[in-house]
Amino acid sequence: MDNFKVVSNIGWNREAYDYLIAQIKGESKADFLKSQILKYQLPQEEFEELILFFQTIEKEWNVFFTKEEKKEVETYFALNYGEIGCLAQLLLFFDELKYDESFDSFYNRMMNLSQEEINQGIMEKFCGLENGMGEMTESEDLTAKPQKVDTMDILKCIGDLQITNEEKWLVQDIYMNFQKHSQRVFALLKKAITLLQKESQYLLPSQKEFEAYWTDMLKEVQLNVLLKKYLQLDIDDNPNGYQVYPSVMEMSTIKVMENGLAGSARSRTFYGLGILFGKSYNFSRRTENLQKSQDLFVVLKLLSDKSKFEILQFVANDWKYGSELVKETGLTAATISYHMNTLVQARLVDIKKDEKKVYFRQNRDYISEMLSFCEKSIQKK
């Protein structure tokens, strides 16, 4: 498994974007991290500095950005624009937020776009067309020159967006004055990057742990295999290899992007893995917890059914067979059979056979486990 590279470097362009989105949404990443520590019973001492990082940058938001800048952030980064998401996505061609690109390189590249490239980028990213040509068939040449997109195509695309007329006018202004608005968004990104980097010393322990853990892990198994096994994500293996970066603001998510034309000789896959994923907070443990939550929902739903609840009470201590349940509950044999099949499948009832009779008894250990898990989940113990 030598076609991968794990790095501890932070993709500051993307982190700054995610930070500004979080501030406008009013999300506290520090509180979210604390909730994950409680939910998955993680060792808090491993995440103390990461909590300090989030607490600090959230506090600094109120003093680092001026009132006018906060209004601009709300204008450009509020997720109010349907399939666009936010105006900053339109201005930055969101998929172009590469993990391995510096701010200056990204800024210069975007500021030097021609009008034709701006038209093409907007059409590709937000108007449902691939390379400006609609659906591409297998027989089409991937290197063919894209069909030219003009202003009227873009305006029609904007008119078709499922947003208010006022919002359409603003999107149209963004398009018609693309470079001016881009400069404002980049100024906000730069300021956010400055703030995040100022407090980045708190990230160093998590970065080192991330790099060490994933370097060892991926020597044994491909990342796309892990994602398929635990998260049911189907991602094709890239023969040119892949790189793994820590994602800080989106600490428990997975982002995947292709650097270069997919399937080309030089394309590489970039994975932004939440910085929490590691020895303590791994795919297996998270999947087990999610499955347990799903099992709990099933149990609670069954316990809310009066007949099933009474049956569970009747078989709480001793093994009982069908006719006894019919006599005790007043239900028909067919109804008892239906309820017992459901309770057995949910592991709330154990079953045994003795000659011609089938006996049932409450699975008290499993019920106790589920109710204990319910208490811990609700009270975040």
C-alpha cells in the first residue's frame, strides 16, 4: 500500500471557508466536540487542546471581525441560495478549494480567470451541465474543447434557480461583477486564515496523532476499503494514488475530491478526513454506536405498543409457551405469534424448543443494556 500519502498540513483555504460558514450558522464546534466525547466515551485529555482551539477562535470571532465584515460574511456565506448553497460557493467555484494550494496561488488563479472561464465555471458548478455540454457519453473525447457558454446562458440558469426574485437579482449582480465580489470574499477568507493560523499551536498534537495513526493504518488496508466496510461509501480506487489531509472544522466528516480530470494519467484523489478519526474515534466504534442507536429506536417503538409491553411483562421471569400467553392476554394465537416473532427478532425475547412446545422468556440482559444506553444517550453521560 505505497500509493498514498498522509500529511498533517492543514488546508487553510477550506478551513477558513468552513469556519465562516459555522459562524453564520451559529454552530459551536467546541460544544460539538464535547458532545462527541460524551457520546462515544472518548478520553477527554486527548482532545483538550483541540477544544481550546475551537473555544478560542469562536471567542475571537466577536473581536477579530468588524461589524461591517460580519455583515459581509453573512451576505456571502449564509446558506440561503438553494442549489448554490451560498454566494461564496459561486465566487470560489467551491470544488476548487484544494487542500494542497496556498492562499496566494488560489487567489491569483481565480483573479486571472477570463470571462469565458468564469462562464464555464459557473455553468459547470451550479447549472447542472458538465463541461458546458450536458451529459457526457462514453464515446465523447474527454479532452474536447468545452462548448462556449455566453452571458444569456448564465442569466437563464440564474432565472431557473429555486430562490426568491430578490435573491436572483443578487446572484445576477455577483455574476456581472464577479471580480469585485471575489476580492471581498478572498479578503474575508484571508482574515479567517490569519485568525485560524494564529491559534494553530493548539492543533499540533492532533495533527501529529492524525498523521501517525493514518500512516500506520493505510499500510495495511486501502482507505476506500475502510469507507466501504464501515460507512457504505463506494469510491473507486485511484491507480495514481491518493493523499489524506486532516479536516479540522468538519472534524467528524469525510470529504473527497479529485485533483485533475478523473481517470486521467495525473489525477489523484484527495481525502479530507475529520481530525477526530483516529485511535479513539475510529470508523468501527462510530459505526457500532450508530447501529446501537438504531437498535434502541426499534426497542423503544416496540415497548410503546401496549400488547407487546404486556407480553414482555408476562415472560419477565419464567419460560412461557403460546397457550399460556393466549390465556393470560386474551389475544388470539395468531396475534401472539405475530407479536412474539417481532419481539424475538428485536432480541427482546429469547426462545427455546422442548419437544412440541416453543417457550419464550424476556431477554433481561439485552433490555437492561438498551435502557442503560438510552439513559446515557439522553443525559449525555
